[in-house]
Amino acid sequence: MENISKIIGIIGAGPAGIFTALFLAKKYKAELQAGKIEIHIFEKNKKLGKKLKLTGGGRMNISNKILNPNTFFSSNNRKKEHFFKSKFFKKSEIIDSIQQFSVIHLFDELEIKYFWEKNRAMLKSENAKSDVEALQARLEKIKNIFIHVNTEINSITTTENNKFILENNNKIFDNLIITTGGMLQMEDKKPLNSQLNKQKTYSLLEQFGHTIQKTSPSLSPFRFSKEEIATLHFAEVAGQSFTGKIYAKNVNIKKNTEVIDDILITHVGLSGPAILDFSALWDKKSDVFLNFIPEYTEKTLTKKLQNLRNGKNNILSFFTQFVSKKLAKFLIEKTKIKNLFFADITKQELRNLVSAFCGFSLPKPELFPYQACWTTKGGVSLSDINVSTLESKKISNLFIAGEILDIDGLCGGYHISLCALQAKIISENI
């Protein structure tokens, strides 16, 4: 015991906690082997990375080529953009005239294998569960890293010299890293912003004087009422997926809010990356529409279909180039068109087809509660931390990272990228 010079505690073993432990293990490899440093990881669940195993439909997106300040949200935009000044956020491509950034080198350093699928970096194994368990096994093999599962920390006290004592633990921690919070309560049936859960999740930091920006669920699927679902008849095509565009005709600004990506029709509404991203961007007021074939606008599709009225061009055959036969038939039936060929339909029926495929009007969507969402907006104010080091401005030797911070991003590897960046920053400053 006399040989120990530093004891580090990590509360929460989501991506930020796991990556921080791995970076610290690399940095202090010799000291850990010599018994000069101890690292303790505290996780309330029986295994590490519970939600991490579910991301990307179990395949896990670890990063994205479209990575810039516009893909993240915070109530403090100036502090948010400061993250992108970090030396660990490297400039990459310029896409659509916007400078992108990359942290893929950090995953190389962590020896996490991946491949690129369009703009997303995916786990090479495409098996998040096995890879996360492998990361846990890697940590378990490192001397003087101790993993405490089924251990929830609800009490922290400080010593006069800014060290930390955790409940039911006889260690005195020189540095403490808190990465818990956010969607930690995803299985709790109470709203996260209820007083009970707010106290449970964030009071560890509120007690040190940190401001908690208002929290709300983000990256949510869409659901509709039973009556609206009955009108939409989505049960007939539940499980159908397509690459489409969801867009809102904004009331207050001329520019539409739109996202093009994969969309899944469910029994209760819509899900998929496009829907999750749109839920974070949509103003919650504007009317919402679907374009099932985003290669076309309503104007260009109208022109295309008018040309197809010359000759014997089959309606169903044309639309099955873009969506499944089942989904194409469903949308055509919505127009009540009985004819098989474009040459036999009226101008009004042509307009109805364009509306069905390029301007499908949705009822006002509802967001799900926290249990079904993937991230939390709000959290610990970025004004209360040193963004360059992630150390608290309220109490020294305390570091904060992950979803509990007031910064969240789009769907598709953004959060995990940010967690890797934050983990690297912390490891370099402890």
C-alpha cells in the first residue's frame, strides 16, 4: 500500500468510462505493473457497456466522416465548438464546403477494429456485444485495474486536500472521473426529469456546485396515436425499410429541415437513423412529410412521370426501382389508382402519385420517453468545466465526460466519437 502513488476512480462504464480506462492503462502501463497506480471502475450493471452493446442495431457505429460542430448540440455553442480545437480532433475532408474532423486514429490507438460503410465507421465484427465484452476482458487482465460491477455510487465526499471518498469503499481517490448519468436511467419507468431521478442521476455533481442544464430525451423514434396508426395503415407495412427523406416545412424560416437516411416503418410509427436525427433537429411544430424516393423532388418526379405517360410504362415496375414491391403497392393503393400504366391515369392521379411518394403527409409525430431514446439533451453545463482538460472548475481533480455533459450529437457514431475524444483528453491530463 505504501508503494501506491495514485488511485483513480471512474464512475460509469459506458463508452466514456471504458475508453478512459483503456487510455489510462496504456499511459500508465509500467506504473500499473509496478503497483504504483490503481484504477477502479464502478458500474451499476452486472457488465460494462450495457447500452453500448445495443447501438447501431447491435453492430455499433463508432465514428462518422461527417463530423463537425453542426452535428452536435449544446446550450453553450461557444464551448461546444472549443472541443473542435483539441489537438486530438484532427481535420479531415471538406464535405459540402464544411470542414470535417476525425477521431478515427483514437480507435486505432485503442486497437478497436472497424470498416467504413458509407460515411459510418462500423465495428469490424459487426457484433457490439462480443466486442464490448472483449474490452471488459482486456481491462480485467490488467494488473491493478479493478472493476466493481453491480455497484452504484450515490454518495461522494471530499477531503480537505481535494481527494475523494466513495460510499462503501475504503480507498481515498486522488482523481475521480464521472461519466455516468444521461440515459443511465433508460430502464427506469419514471421520467428522468422527475425530482427523484434528477437527484439520483445528477446530484453527485450538483453537490459540488455544477449547473445542470434542462434535460430531455433525444434521438427518439416517432410514434402516432392508435387512431392515426389506423388511418395510416402502417401495420400493413410494418418492418419495411427504405432510404428516404423526412422533412418539415418550417413555419418560421423558409428553409426546410430535412434528413436523408434509412427509415424503418414500425407498428406504432417510424424509426431508423433518419428519424432519430430528425427528432433532434425538428422544431416540434412544423408539419412533417416523407419522401420515399429522395432522388426526386415533387417537381422532378412530376416531370419524370409525365414523360412515362408516353408508351406502356408500368406504374408498379417504376416505383419498385426505389422501394420494395410491398411498400410500392401500399403507396399506390393509397392513391386509389386502379390502372396499371402511366398512360392510363389522369393528371390528378399523377399528382396523387407524386404526393404519395415525394410528399407523404404525416400526422404530428410524438417522441418517446427516455426509455426508448438513445441520448439526453442537457446535463452538466460546459461553462462549469475546462473544455481543454475536462476538469471541473468547481473542484480540482474531478473530471466529467460522456452523456452527462451538456453536449449531444446526431445518430451514427457521433456520441461514441465524442466519448473517445473526451477519454483521450482526460487521460492526458491525469
